[in-house]
Amino acid sequence: MYTFTKIETWIDRINRVHTYKITCPYRENVFEHFEEMMKQHKLSFKRGAQCRDKQTVTGIWEAEGHKNEHDEFIHKMLNDVTIERFEF
């Protein structure tokens, strides 16, 4: 049982899945902009629901990658002044 727990912990460190929800002012190709940033951080992703409410848009992505890549992406998003709301 101990070996299984260690293997599970190791796999979790290597490959994680996070759901990201980003709300920002609408502009052309805004979702592609965030997807390019995910690619730069070596995250593979699947785009989920999208919506627009007057001047803002919200997109949801399920992203998979190494813990460090997620951490770097999250840091970048938290420091992006164009993002109105970021959930992870």
C-alpha cells in the first residue's frame, strides 16, 4: 500500500489537471491570447464554455501539465492587469 501511495504522489506531481476561468474585457482573439500563454507554459488544454456579457468575456479551460508549469501560468495570470477575474 505504501508503494502505491508513493507512486500516486509522484504521478500527481508530474501531471495535474486544473480548471481555469478567466474574465476580462472583450477584444478580438482574446481567448486565443490566453491559449497561446498556456502553450508557452507547456500546458495542454481543452476550451470549455465561453460567454460574453456586454463588455466582458469569460472563458473556461481544462488544462493539464506539470505542477511547476501550472504554478508559473497562475503567477502570470494573477499579475495580468487586463484580467478582471481569475479562478483556478
